[in-house]
Amino acid sequence: MTDRGADSYWARVGGHATFERLVRRFYQGVAEDPVLRPMYPEEDLEGAIWRLCAFLEQYWGGPTTYSEQRGHPRLVMRHVPYKVNPAARDRWLAHMEVAVDELAAEGLLSVADREQLWDYLDRAAHALVNTFED
């Protein structure tokens, strides 16, 4: 596992603990969402939590565990089996916004850090839309 430095965004916002909080809070919403929950076949979501947390940590300059264990992220390819339409994207973003805003409210993200994270998440969610069918 490679950690890419103390000057990364990942380190600045609190490292693993902050990203795990973000992802776990996000999946609390997903677990109750009738549109998104069926996209996650695991009974308890722990696998999905690990994958998203490891991916985000790697993207933001933390450990490279995701690529070491799963290879290149290939986000578009990995989402092909799922119907990601604008409605699913918007629900995903709504749950993620709750999680991001909670971190910001607790002082774990500065205004600039919150905006930087949100900009990425919003762009990524829009890029993963793969159908316009209901």
C-alpha cells in the first residue's frame, strides 16, 4: 500500500477517517433508497463501502490500495451493468451532498475543500450516466 504524502488533499482533510465517514454516511442514504439500493447486490453494503472509500482515498492522494487490489478504476466500465439515468444520478448526488455537508458542518472540510470535493463528485456523477431511459 502506497501513501502518497502528507501534503495531499486526503491528508489535509483527515485521511482515512474522514473518507470513511463520508462514505458510510452516504451509504446510510443509499441503503434506504428504492432506486439506488437495487444497484448494490451485497446484503450488507460493506463491499461497496470499501470500494468507494478506497477509490476516493486513492483519487485524493491517499493510499493506492484500490488499484493494488482491483486494478485501474475504469469507472465507466464498472457502471455499465447498472442503469444510471439522470434520476439515479440525482439521487446519488443528493445522498452524497448530505454526507459532504455533514463533514463540512463538523469542521472536517473547509469551504474550499468542500467545494473542491463537491465539484469532483458532481462531475463524476454526470459522467457516469449511461442511459436516459426510465
